[in-house]
Amino acid sequence: MTAILPRPEAGWLDRLPTNRLLAEVSLWSADLGRLEADIARVEAETDIFHIDVADGHFAPAMLFFPDLVARLRKITMKPFHVHLMVADAILEAQVEQFAEAGADAISVHAENANAIEALGLIRRHGLKAGLVLRLATPVATAAEHLGEIGFLTLLGTEIGVKGQGLDAAAEGRLGEAAALIAGGGHAHRILLCADGGIREHTVPGLRRAGAETIVMGSLMFGAADLAARMNWVRSLPR
């Protein structure tokens, strides 16, 4: 018999706060040798845990795998948002594996040729589906998918490489995406997420541009005073 994993309650996305910037915490920036301890350290300040998955082909890195996610699923009830950066040939198989491992939301890239099929598969698993746009991908590409996604993530740096500075186009692209979502007339919630180049000096501008959640790495795990850092993040005006 398959073990029942601890999960957020149904409707978790709709219950996330709407009056402040959300903290989506990237486990790529955690101490990978003490991953459980680092999760416990930041859990109270976290809205969503962000799990990057890369195959070394679609993105240059090689990151996280289903068995690890299944292990982490046992230690936290916070939502897991899995970001798949993988080639078309394995995309749908990866959706299946991470759904079984305990993901609550899975985002795929608009640049995948089979993105539409993958989004449908994610939803059939009862998970929140998301779409990610690389820097060179027009924001308008997302328009046809808004009816079936709960996350729209815009990358502010090149894919799969840590430590890059925020691209100059990032804020404008977020503003365009925010207007696209607002004008879509969809009854369901779509979170607009900024991923990449998240630094203390970039977050205020990303928030003003329309970001509802930011993928925090070192900004979270490297904070000297975590509570103070998160109070600051949550107080930023839109």
C-alpha cells in the first residue's frame, strides 16, 4: 500500500495571503548537506518551497530528483512547487514522477514543444499547473494558457545558472504579465512569480512591477536575521 504523504489542504493556493509579497523559498540555495535542518530553520517564514529540477540538457545544471522530494515531503506540510527544466523527451515522465513524489504544483516551460500536454497531465493529477517563460520568450505567449495555470513564472536571468544579476527587461516583463493576468477575466487565482536575480536591491522593483511571489535563495538562507529580513519583504508596497 502506498503511504499517504503529508500535504497542504485542498485549496492551499487560494488561501495564501493576497496583501503581501509571498516567500517562495528555493531549496537550491539551502545547505544541501543539511537540507532537513535548513528546511526546519526557515519553514515558519516560508509560504512555498520551490524545487528546481534540471536535466543538464534543457538547463546546464543537474538538480533535484523525485526520491529526494518524496523524502522531504514527509517533513513539511508547506506546498512544494516543482519547476521542471527538462527536455521534451522526458517532460511528461518527470511530471508523473514528481506528482507521485509529493509535488503540489508543477511548472513547465513555455519553450517545451509538449508544454500543453504536460499542463494537462499536471491538472489530471489534481495539482496546480504553472508556466515558466525564459527571458527571450514573449510574455504574450502565456495568454492562451491562463485558463489552466495557477502560476506564471518569469525568469529574470538566464536559465539554470546561480548568481546572475537581474536582466534590465525583467521589471517591464513582469508589468506586462500582470496586465495580461488582470485583463484575462479568470475566476481562479494565478500567482505571478519572479525567479532569478532576487537580491535586496532588486526585490522592491519586482514587487512594484507586479510580482506576487519571489523565488528566494540566498536572500532567505543567507539572512543574518531571518525574521527581520522577512518582515522587510512582507512590508514592501506594490
